[in-house]
Amino acid sequence: MQTEVTKEVIRAEVEARKGARDIALAESADRWSATRIGRWLIVTPWGIHWALIYLVSIINPNLGTTFVVQAVPTAVNDMALVLIPAIIIGDAGALAVRKLGGR
């Protein structure tokens, strides 16, 4: 009895992973997918902003300049703190599905 239950649980898990794989493959193949657009519109500018903060913190003391990187508006910051992890989780999920799916 327990073996049959275990088999059913495994079958359900396999089916769920197949569905997730199909969604991830469709998402990765779509040029205008939400994660791809989010990556370009949110993650890339956010990364450039942080890179500039580090660059300015290195350049200012070493070259005697007074460059300033403006703070990100609060609304944008709050939105990015939710969307960036969601995009990263979506990308990691798509990668995991590809790896588990054998592709």
C-alpha cells in the first residue's frame, strides 16, 4: 500500500515538473517574455547603478573628484526589491527545468 502511494506521489511530481518545464521552455524561447523584458528594464539598470556607486567610491578618493551617484527613487527601489529576486528565481527555475529535463 505504501509503495503504491509513493509511486503516485512520484508520478504527480514528475507531471508537475513536466508542466513547469514546458512553461519555462516556452518562456525562454519567447523573445518578449516577462523575465527577459524584466531583465533588461529592471535588472540591467539596477546593476549599472550599483556598479557606478562602487566606481565612484573608488575614483573619488584616488583622483580627488567629487562625483555623486543620485539615489534611486523610493518607489523604484521598493519595486526593484521585489522584482529582481522574482526575475532571478524565474531564471534559476528555468535553468533547473532545463537541467532536469535533459535539455
